[in-house]
Amino acid sequence: MTPQDILAQYGPREAMEYDVVVVGAGPAGLSTAIRLKQLNAELSVVVLEKGSEPGAHILSGAVMDPRAITELFPDWKDRGAPLLQPVTGDEVLYLDATGAQAVPHALIPTCFHNDGNFVVALGAVTKWLGEQAEALGVEIFPGFAAAEVLYTDDGRVRGVATGNLGIGKDGEPHDGFQLGMELTAKYTVFAEGARGHLGKQLIARFELDKDRDPQSYAIGVKELWEVPPELAKPGLVVHTAGWPMDANTYGGGFLYHLEGNKVTLGFVTGLDYQNPWISPFEEMQRWKTHPAVRAHIEGGKRLSYGARAITAGGLLSLPKLVFPGGALVGCDAGTLNAARIKGSHAAIKSGMLAAEAAAAALAAGRSHDELEAYPAAFRKSWLYDELKQSRNFKQWFKKGNLVGMVMTGIEYWLLPKLGIKSPPWTIHRHSPDHVRMHAASQVEPIRYPKPDGKLTFDRLSSVFVSNTNHEENQPAHLTLKDASVPVAINLERYAGPESRYCPAGVYEFVNTDGQDRLVINAQNCVHCKTCDIKDPTQNIVWVTPEGGGGPNYAGM
């Protein structure tokens, strides 16, 4: 049965009405809800979260700039916010295959300075924000995935519907079937994170990206380790460039020392990479074997693993933030600052700005119109100034890593020395990430070393420690527009890149009786959205699974 058939047979759906519906209980969504209730405690505000609880699907480095959270809660320290480990030092290393060259501290670009910032587990910060929101009277519905945007007869957003529960792989309702709910609102705010399922639809429907540069993405593959006490350096922040990336592929590593002998580390690979043999997961694993990296974790124990796409296009790729009936905030819009490798402060600030515009509109008796005060306030904010300063970062790296590093030094070291806050030039990019891939025959295959199970690992053991779980008897949430494309085009021309760019072993090509076919192991999916972004034919579409499924990150 199609979703329309199910609704026709089992509907209508139960409906609940609010002043504001927020989709996504990450830093952006929760900050939106909190600020609304701070401004008017009488407003009815609900937050939908597809994870099992706020923070379950949150993945980030993370070094957190406290500027925005201090605006939201000036007394965050007294409230017990889990910003516990101040940054105590910065290192920037350039790696070759065997050695490392440290950038002298006096020459480190300002974007890599972290004085006054905190090394955090962003999942814990998000959980804390959820507690603050509930204390203010915000309703939070964890385990409910917003699966559909609802529109008025004249095309304005009026809310969302959650997905149906209890649909089998065959598309038929089974025991335990439950029809989704409609949550309607005067304004709906979308805070789904990078490449949001509904945000993507809204950007297309309302042409919010018209006259903008195409959005650019990267995938961050991350692990959490517990290390021997003698290796612990609480507050140390290390960033690496160079090996194992080739000269034309954007990427780099991060390694942050938390409190309690914990180290969070990961590797970022730009999804505009050209070599179809690249595996971001494998690049992260071999990066750990470098002497400068393994020295921080060798002899320790891996505790958790995760992966997530991140937006990297910056200000030039930022879509229009509002549309009739709602707004985009945080990484659903693309507010992450790739140059600083930070997004949580931007997410919080964008949520606050959207909330202030919505609260004023509601006070004036408005609904379902465009919250123009939000983008207007954004353009006057420190967040806009920060993103304007970094607007060329990813664009320079498209011209090669050497050009990228030189121009980052100029824009973030030399120009500030000369008293110039923002570069006087702007560099645009014109092609989306998925069109950049070369044919497999044009590039030498990459032979990655086998994992040793101590320092390096395989995908399936990694997915296991991500605590990923999906109800297996449900329709696959990784859908194909045309089932013939993976073999006829992706396997034939690009040697099946799905099997490499997915960090969770979801996609594998198998040959049965001489016939190749693609197998989709949707139960392994960690919701990173990489396939939706990087598939060279844009044939894969990520849709929401049943609520509560996916990873359940601990300490990440």
C-alpha cells in the first residue's frame, strides 16, 4: 500500500495544534524552543526528535565557542551545563606519510585559535538543553520522526506529520500499526541538521537556493577513546592537514582531549572528492596509524564510533532562511563555519534569531507568513560577520590543498595582522559535490590496509559500538529512484562507490549467478546522509525511518 492508500483507509490522522512546531531536538531546534518560551511563557511549543532522546543522534568534534550559549543562558555554569573542559592548547600539524611538521604557534591562523572555548561532548550539551527546554514548558516528543510537510491550500507550510509506525517491508500495516500524527502550527521551524530530509524538500519547493552557490558537504568520521592516564592532556586541541589526503582532496583530522582520560578524534573528507576509490571510513582508519596521531591513543580503548555529513559551503551557499509558514535554522540551513570547524554556536544563535522573529510575529497576531525579521536580524548579527569572514574557505580548497592552505594563511593570519577583518575578494563555486567524481578507469585504485582490531577497525564492528538499531521489518529508508542505476551506471562507470563512501556498510554489490545487484543493509544506517549527497547520479534518497531508530551515541 502507498502512504496515500494507508491514509485513505486508516485516516484521518490525529491532529495537535501549537503556536510553533520545531523539527529536530539538536542545539538549533532546542535553542529555538527555549528562546520562544523565554520571550513568552504562554506560547505552546513542541519539538519533534527522531532519535530516542535529545542528543542520541548528535555527533560533532566538538570544540564549542560559548558565545551563543552565554546569550541564551548567561548563567549556564550555575545551571550545570556540561562545558567542563576549557581548551588549554592548540596544535596544527602538517603530516606526510611518516612525519609531522608543527605550525609555529605565532603562525597559526586565527580560525584555529580556541582560547576561551571548551572541549565538549555535544550530545551531553544537547541533552542538557533538552532539560532546560522542558523546564520552561516546551513539549519534546522523542522517537517521533517528522516525515511529511503539511501545506495550506494556498501552499503555505502549516506543520508536519510524523511517520506511520508498524509498516512492514512489504508496505502493509501489521500488528502494532499506528497512523502518524499531524502537528500544525502558526510557524514551523526546521532544525534537522545537515541535508535535512524535509529541509531539502523545502529548499527545492520554494527555490530557497536560487542565486546561491551550490551547498558543499564533508563527512566526519569520529571515534571516542579512553586512553591511559599518562597520555591524557585535558583541553589539548590538535588539527592535522596533509596525509593521508592527496593534494587535490579536501580533508583533515581533529583530535581533542576531554576530561576523564577521554579523547575524541575524527577525520573529515570533503564530499567533492574526485577519486571514486576513496573511502572516508578507511581514510580515517589509516590516519590513526600515523605516529603523530597514534601517540595520543595507542594502548587505549575505543568506546564509540559515529559518522555525519556536515555543511561546508558557508555564507555563499546559505539558502533563503524563511518561506511562507516557517524557517530553516542551524545546519538545516548550513550555518556551520567550516574554517573554524564549529557549528554548535552558529546553530544556537540562528535558533535564537528565528525564535525572536516568530515571537514578535505571534504577538502581532500573524501566522503562516514569512518571518522576514529573522534574515534581517541575521544580517546584523555577529554570526553573519563571522560567516562573511570565512566565506572563501572551502572554495580555495577546491583549487587544491596547497592553494587552500596558503589562502587560509593569508585570510586568517596576514589580513588580521593588517587590520582587515574580512577578505576584500569573494570566490564562488558553481558545481555540486556529486558531479565531481571521475570514472574509476581514470584513477588508480586505493589499497587500504586491513584493520588490526586494536588501533584500526572494520565497518561492522564500528557500527556495533555506535549502538545503531532499526526495527528490521519496516520499509527501507534508503530509497532508489531507479533500481537499475546502481549496477548499470554506478558499478559500471564508478566501480560502485556506494560500497566505499558509506561509513556503515549499508551498500554492497553482490554477484549471484553472474548477475550483479545492489544490496541495501538499511539496518546499519547511522543517518549520516552521505549517500544522499554523494551518489553521482543522485538516485539515492534518504527518507525517515521509524522514529527512535538509528544510532544512540554515548559520550559523543
